Amino acid sequence: MSNLIRSFSDDFNVTWDDPVHATESWLLDPVNFPSPMPPLTQALHERIIAVAFGLPTVFVNGYAFMKDFAPPPPAPEVETRGPNDVCLVR
């Protein structure tokens, strides 16, 4: 069990070590991780997401929930030039 969660129940009620975590966004990624994961897969997933995206992950009933999970920000050239200029075929 994650060091952020004290306990959870079968109906996904979570008791957090720090109550502030209950006010944060923890999202399931149903496209990439639609099924519950066994403990070894959880440990690998947690480490990969932390290194690759810098996001904490918690597991409730085997399902992965990532904090502030969202698409990555646009690349600098998109920010500078704008999406229309970057996407135009020349």
C-alpha cells in the first residue's frame, strides 16, 4: 500500500495519511491501465510514473490513480510559434 494512504475499502473509500490529499485530483487512466494490477506490477508502475512524469501514484483495490494526471504541456516550439503554424503542412 502506498505511503500516502492509511487504508481503503472494497467500495473505494480511502483514508489518507494527510487529509490534504483527499482534496487533490487523483485520476484513473482507464485507457492504459483498465484492470487492477498485482503488487509487483504496482511497484514497477509507481516507479516508472515517478521517474518518467514526476507524478505520485496510489493504488486502491489494485487500480492505479495518479495525482494531477493530465496530458503533458505543449513543446516550447508550439508555445512560441502557436499550434496553427506548427501544424500547417508546407
